[in-house]
Amino acid sequence: AHKNNGLQSQLSLEEKNYGATAAHVRRAPFVPVSRKSPAKRDYLVVAVLCYANLINFMDWFIVPGILLDIQKYFKLSDGDTGLLQTVFILCYMLAAPIFGYLGDRYNRKIILGAGIFFWSGVTLGSSFISELYYWIFILSRGLVGIGTASYSTIAPTIIADLFEEGKRTTTLSIFYIFIPVGSGLGYVLAAGMADVTGDWHWAFRITPCMGGLALVLLILLVPHRTQRRAAAHRALSISGTIRVAAEKPGVHRTAKTTWCQDVVSLAKNWSFVWSSLGLTAMAFVTGALGMWVPVFLYRAQVVQGIVSPCLQESCNSSNSLIFGGITIGTGILGVIAGAEAARRLRKINNKADPLICATSMFISALCLYVALMVAQTNILSTFIFIAFGELFLSVNWAVVTDILLYVVTPRRQSTAIALQILVSHLLGDAGSPYLIGIISNAIQAKNAHSFQWSFWSMQYSFILCAFVGVFGAGFFLLTSFYIEEDRKEAEQ
């Protein structure tokens, strides 16, 4: 009895550390842990998190939406321009593991609120930077990345705790729809505000107001402490420990592990490793496309004589508006199609998720390659193939996250998401915008300065994305070899 009480006290202490509000172990050794069906409040929490995710990704893509104006304002080369997004992503990915560690151990609502407040304030401040202080503008984007990391790391775990597997896939799909929707609206907002006001700085003054509203909703609607599925896992585990201790005196097991032990365990999970590398390839492609497609389309139109070069006047933002619309539409369709395909195909094939990701990634790479090849002669075909490329990329967003959530035990999920963010951005979109810009600079440096070579340099550097997409398809195919075994191990 003394040992049982001690173990119950340990459970109580662990639940306080994790901020859990339920899953207490009773004195009886065999107590099932169950969850009630989702309440209306759960759906309100998801709505708030989706709204904040929308603003999150709008803020990401304000800079690409007015990139021509920013490039001209600060007098930047392609390489220096790509550095803007690279600094943002580097700070984002370096901060993610820190917030993953904090999110697994401390109150997640406070962390989310602080992150929203921080990134909104920095974004607003960046709108007042003059052309003489480009380095401050770069620093501000890095600080926004730190604030954004707190949200992207923790918010999916709250949704995962609110719903069981079937509904979890649906709610995560809705949550991840707001990645392409927010990204597309970032282009639309930036280009629209630049056109309406004649000053691109105003694009950075809208999302902070929306972030303030998200912060108020977070405070009012999201519970101060949210129940973790991990607590239920530990409750069952410790309940089993109580039974073993009662049957075999002296036997004691604990579910508590260090962060390093969690990382080592995740590194041995091949489904997590290969799917994270597949996501890295996705991030590389989307990062390069998101940063440079409007500029690439503008240069193609200049070569074809469709538009005039913007040397003195404000640059035409129509490409950003169109690309933003394409991103929104294909994002919504892609995420819904991916979730529905996964739901149907799982019934007949346990490896459906990684196979869907591999197939869509390969088709996306093929579409992007065709888009690059036809850009100099037919701009409409370029838009069409870019749209299909983005559509098949978007198919994977919710599916990849769901793979992580069922091959990783709940107690390690925040850490796993943080590590996935770190790897996918470190090797993916942290470097791809800058790398594309550097390659473009190198090609231009070896040839006479002209609008034709300005277009060709971007076209040739973009081909790298198509090859990375093929590698991503291969990584997801490798995931399918291990996913059944890793899923069973996580369930145990």
C-alpha cells in the first residue's frame, strides 16, 4: 500500500508538471482511461487555433508578396534578397526545439499567447524601418521567426489532445488548410496594400491588428490547462506499475525520460526519420517557390514584352495577387484531397499515407519542371503547371503530420514536431531562397547584364527544385517500408 501511494503521488506530480487536468489513477489497479466525445468548446479552441495559424502564415509571406518593391527599396541583389527569408527560417527553426521542450513541460496557453504578442509587435515595428537600415529589417524578420516557432510547435499538439484518431485527422486537415490559405492571403494582403496605399510598408501593419484579436480569443476561449493524451498514457503505464509493484515487491518503473533520451528514441524511429526528410524536400521546394515565383513570372513577362520593367515607378503586383489566389485555391483542394484519399485508402492499405505522399511529390516535381520550361513562351501554361505543382504539394501537409502523430508516442510529440521543424527548415526552406538567389547571381555574373539573362538565371536555378522534389518522393517511399512496425510500437 505504501508503494502504491508513492506511485500515485508521482503521477500527481507528473500531471501537474504537464498541466494535465484529468487521467488520475485510482487505487484500484485496473482502471480504464477514456475520453468523452469532443465538446463545443473543443471546436471553438480549434477555430481559434486555425485563425491564429492563418495570421501566422500571412505574416510569413508578406515579404514575398512585395519582394520587387523591397528589392528596389533597399537596392538588393538576388542573393541578398533571398537572405531575408533565410534569416526568418533559421531563427524559426532554431527556436522550435526550445519551444518544443517548453511545450512538453509547461503551460502551452501562456507560451502561445506570448508568441503571438511578440511576433505581432515586431512585425508592426518593421514597417517603420528606413532604407538605410537594411540589417535592422533582416533582424526584425528573424525575431518574427522566433515568435512564430512558439505557435507552430505547440498548436498541433493541443488539437491532437482534443480529438481521437478519426476526428484528429479531420481537424488537423482543417488546421493545415490555413497554411496555404494564410500563405496566399499574405501575397494578396501585401500586394493589395501596396497598390491601395502606394507604400509597401502598410502591408506590415495589418497582421499585427489581426494578431491582437487572436490573442484576445486565445485568452478567452482556450482553457488555461488542457488535458494531454500523454497523461492518459502515463496513467495507464503507472497503473500497470502499481500492479507489478503489488505483485512483485521491489519492481519499479517510471515513464519519465530526459530530452536527450527522447531524441535518441526518435532517431531510431525510421518512419519519423524518412518522413521528416520527405517533409524537408517539400519545405525546400515550397520555400523557393514562395519566395521567387512572383519575381520569376515578372521576368518572364518582361522577356515576352507583356509588361515593362519597373525601374522608377512602383512594381506591378498582379503576379503576387494571382499567385496568392493559386496558393489559396490549390492549398484548400490539396489538403482536403489528401485527407480524403488517406481516409479511404487506409482501409485497404496500411501503408497508404506514405505512398500518397510519395506519389503526389513526384507528380508535383514533374509539373514544376514543365512550368519552368514553358515560361519563356507561354505564361498562361506556366501559371497552370505551377498551380498543379502546388496542388500536389498541398496534398501532403496534413498527411505528413498525421504520420508523425501515430508513429510517435504522445509524450514525445511536441519534441518530435520541434525536431521535424528543425530538420525540415535547416535543410529545406532556410537555405533554398538564398541558394536560388546565389545561383542566379552566379549565372548573371558570367554573362552580359540583360533582361534575358536575368530570366534565364532564375529559370536555371529553379530547376534544382524539381530534382529535390524527386528525392522527396523517394524519402516518402522509404517511409512506407517501416510505418506499420513503428505504428504498432507507438501504440504499445
